[in-house]
Amino acid sequence: MATTMEQKTTERANLLGMIKPGDTVYTVIRSVAKSGMSRTMSVFVIREGRLVNVTFSVAKVLGYTLVDVDGHRAIRVNGVGMDMGYHVVYSLGHALYRRTEGEDPGYSLNHAWI
């Protein structure tokens, strides 16, 4: 089912309520295609000392396909030759924050692998 603009707006607001510039966004690889051309991953943030799964919201905001991998919600990310977890977090920074003079919003968030 395609993401509507209303869903994207709602999930963006949800993420903005949880993630602030400078926060770390964590990713975990759930599977890698045999060809190596795509992978599935889940996305998390830490709020009040707890790991919070934000994969659904990230999928809606960035337009990724949401899949179930062994009971875990994950996004399917296509690509090879670069750190795809970093790519997701960089893209999320662009989607959440507006560009200011001389600033690249993609660098607003930090990334770490779990």
C-alpha cells in the first residue's frame, strides 16, 4: 500500500517529536540479498533510556518498502558499495530538518550500528 502525504506528514511529526539534531540513530541489518544488491534493516533511537523502534515511521517518511524479517519490522534498502545504514540516517536528516545557510541537514543526526 502506497504512503499517502497525510501518513508521511504524520510520521514526520512523530519522528520530530522523538529525534533532535545531534541524536544518534541506530540501525541493525536483518538480512542481505544473495546478490548483495539490497538489505533489510531496522531503525532505532533511544528515548528515556529505552530502545525505540522507529522503522515504520522511517519507512513512511523516506518511502522505503516495509517488510517483516523473522518477526522484525524492517525496511528494504537497495544499493551497494557504501554504508547503507549511514545512507538511511543521512536521508532521514534531510527529510526531518530544513537546510539553513551553509548547513547540510543530512549531517544533523549521528549513525551507529547495533
